[in-house]
Amino acid sequence: MKFSKQFSLYQSEASQFLNGLKQSNPQLEQNQREGRSLLWDKAPIDLDTERRISESRVKQQAYVYQSKN
């Protein structure tokens, strides 16, 4: 039991750094959430719009550099 009790209060340098960073900058987690939402959280897909976009695409010829003559 001494072993687990002895190391129960241990914090690594990385944990100490992150805890200090969060204490010095309280809005850090909120800023991280906002940044994540900009990059990863997408708006719901409108299926009708997606269908119309896919139907309106012009098909590309097989070999683009070949002339039609």
C-alpha cells in the first residue's frame, strides 16, 4: 500500500504545465472548442441541394487533352 499512496500525489511535468496553462488562461478550453467547431463541425447536409448539384455536373471526356476532330 505504501507504493500507491506514495505516488498518488505525483504529477508529471506535462500535467503540471497543462494545469498551469489552464490556470493562467481560463478561456483556453472555450477557444479550443470554437476552433474545433470551425474546422470539424459541419452544417447538416441538404439532400435536395446535393442531388441537384450532382445532377447538374457536366461529365468530363475520358482523355481531356484529345481533340474532338
